[in-house]
Amino acid sequence: MSTEANPTAETATPKTAALSISFTLGEFRQATPLDESNIWGFLFDRNSERIGVKRREAALENLEKIFVATFRVANTVGFRAMTLRDLCQETGLSMGGLYTYIENKDQLAAMIEDAVRHVTEMLPGWFAHVAAPLDQMECILRAYTYLCEIFQPWLYFVFLESRNLPPAQRDVAKASELYFQSHIAKLIAAAGTFAADDIYLLAAHS
């Protein structure tokens, strides 16, 4: 399988490698290996051990129903107030059908956070081929901004609900955020144009 066809690619794909430094949202949409249309395949592969449905096409369709409904209901009544029965009503799935994908709301929230975290951690690798540190940083931050646009419901959910995640999952989310900041800090340091004391402060505000 080529890297281009692999939505979990952690290195540059032929399309991301061809992007200019100042690529647009439209250009990024054409190049990104992961977007709102193939995220369901990523979720299925990432959580295949816990998902009881093995027919991929049916699983992808139902995963989309479950997560789109989760974002819709959570935005209306709040995730804490949402019940699995609410999800059944929104998706048309039976309770038994829903349980073949998730066991409880905590697992659902963890799957959303895990997807966002994994995309964030993959992102720097897509532009590792860009030689100049500040150009590479611009590409990463530009791509991150566009991914926030593409995955707006996912990022919004994580922003609002991360405090309700189990402590271990919150620690993983925090570590991912620090990893991203650390990578940006290394690029700023490699550019050699900023004082050492300012590097991590700049990275944290990027």
C-alpha cells in the first residue's frame, strides 16, 4: 500500500510533499491523507479490536452515524447529559447494535480524543522534508489550522469535554500537546533567530 493511500501516514505523502510553503485550504484538502471523509476508516482500523462488527462497509457507515450524532447531541444538551439511549434514537441503532461499537460514553470520548491526538502527532512528519526550520514550522502550523477547520466538531468536542476524560486519558492528551509544542520549539531553536529563553514561550503560543 502506498503512503498516499494510507490515512495514517506519519511521513510526507507524494501530495503533501508537493505543497508549497503557503498552501491554501483547498490545496491542503487535496493533499491531506486524513479528512472528514476517510476518518471513519481510520477509526475502524484504530479500534478494530473493540468493534464487534467485521463487515467494513457497514461498520464505517455506523461509525459515521454514531460520531456525527454524538457531536450533534453533545452540542445540544452537553455530553455529560447525553445518554446512550439518546444516541440510539439519533442513529436508529438498537442498544445492542450500539454496544458492538462502544461499551460506554467514556470509551466514546476516548476514541474521539485518541483520533485528534493521533492526527496531531502525525502532522509534523508530513513536512519533515522541508529543509528550512521556519518554513517547516509555517507548514505545520498552517496545516494544523486547516485540520482544525476540517475536524472542527472533533476539536470542539475535545476542547469542551477533555476535563471529563478519565485521568489516564487526560494525561495522554496533555502529553500529546506537549509533544507538539516541543517539536515547534525545536524548529524555532534550529532557526537560530530567537533567544533561548523565548523559544518555549513562542512554541506554546504558536
